[in-house]
Amino acid sequence: MLHELTVPADAKGTRLDVWLESALDGCTRSLISRLIREGRCSVAPGKAKAGLFLAGGEQVTLEVPEIEPMEAVAEDIPLTVLHEDEHIIVIDKAPGMVVHPAIGHHRGTLVNALLGRYGHHLPRVETTGDEEDDDAPAAWRPGLVHRLDRDTSGLIVVARTTAALTFLQDAFKARDVHKRYFALVAGQPRADFLEHDGWLGRHPKDFRKRAVFPADAAGAKEAYTSVVVHARKDGFSIVEARPRTGRTHQIRVHLAALGHAVLADGTYGRYRQWPLNAKPDEPALRRHALHAWTLDIPHPAGGRRQFMAPIPDDLARLAGTGYKPKPTV
């Protein structure tokens, strides 16, 4: 789980490790010190050291490991369920909702919501973390076969039985699952169809990010994304991204590498908000403009099923009144 925090003015003079311990529920100072030593913390301006005395106003980023969801509590959190049968559940995840509990973020996640709605009857996902797709969970997860970033809205499929779980895991590994993402991106692409096949791995200088590497580079994995342009607007474009693989941050990295970063993506783009100088009566986007739009999967009971999550209001407003995009075939 990635935590991005701003040091308040009243923390001036406090050590970095002491302040992080107070700011993040469940993080001990020894754990924080270890994460800092492992290079999982950054401070801007400045350099991350456990004994750094804060001045107030710094931007601190800390990556902490996920906790096991059997420790998670069931919570009565509203969920948008688009489909439900004896085999699967299809959720339209809201932007801002974390999928898995983590240290410092125990409550309000999709896992908490699933436990609150379905109890502990969902099958357990127990994995080693070395699956073909990066979006396969790396620990115990109640029925979850794939994941989305916190600020990415849209479709997530959940298995209700062990048989359905195994079936869907095999389908993801075989790349028999077809996903379409709706995105608002910076600039005007020169062509209506783009593609990127750069391999992806952890960024060599920033632990938060992934980066494009040459094929077969050490630690990198094959990735491919195609992009179809739907419309061109003033300063941005509306596109459909179609990933063939499911690497961490894949669509965001590939779009940025193509020169058209997702709007309001402060990690791979230049700004965390769009428009930069929004007027009081103008909608402003404060999360990256990426939405898991459609999902085509083989169904455990036979045949295939297609699902679509409506474009969220924040993205629809920027796309324009009356604009009703349709996925390409």
C-alpha cells in the first residue's frame, strides 16, 4: 500500500520515523525504520532518513506491505453490484476505494465491504505472488482474481466458489479475459490507433513507479497495450485502452511513454489535477482519469459474459455533455 502524506506545520521538529508512526495506524517505528532502509520512503524536499527532523510541509511517500485480509473486519460499506449469480459477482468499484487492507489502511477497502456483504463464505486466494499477471493477488484474498489501483474506478470480478476462482485464475493466465479501459489523456495523438509493447519493471530510481525496459531486461515482464482514440477535445483526448497483459500500472506507463499521460496522474504525468486552473463553476478532476470500462470473460458455467461499468460522473463531465462513448469491437 502506497501512502502519500503532507507533513503538517505542527509536526515541525519531529523525527520522520516518530511522525510516521503517529500518522499511520498499525505501523511500528521499527517497521518504518526498516522500510526507510529498504528505500521504500521518499521525502521532498530532503532525503528519507529515520532521524530526519521535519520542517513541516514536506511531501512524504511510504510503501508498506499489505496485511492479511483474515485480519480485516467486515464493514457495511455500499457496493455497486452489477451482476451476481451462484458463481461470480461483478462490482463497479468507486474511485478512491482501496482494494486490499494494508498497514495504516485497515478500513474502508473493497475487502472490508465484501466481508460485510458476503461474510467469510467467499473462497480464499492463496498465491505465491509469481503469477503471470501482476494484477493477480499475492496473498489471501476473498474471491478476488484481479485488482485495480486505488483511484481507478470500474469493473472487478469476484469468484463465489473455489471452482469459479480456479476457473477465472486460469482464464486470466491464459489471457482469455478481454478488458477495455476508458481514459482521458493529455494532448492530441497523431493517429487514431496506437500501441506500445515495452516490457515493464520497477523504476530504478523511484520505488513507487514502473518503467519501460528493453525486451528480456532483468526483472522486466512482457506487456502490450493498444489504444483507440475516440475523440479529441481542447487540450486532451478521449481514448480506449486495451491491455493484453495485466502488469502493475501498465496502461498508465504505456500511455505516458506514448506521450499522452492519463490526466491528473501525478505519478506518470505532470499534474495531479485537471484543469490546472479550474474556475469555481468548472468541474476539476483530482484523481487519474482511468476507468475499467468493459470486461469480457468466460463464465464458469459455460459461454462468455460481457459487462460494462457506466462512465463515472467526474470523467463524464469532462468528456462533455451528450457524449456517449461506445467500446470498439
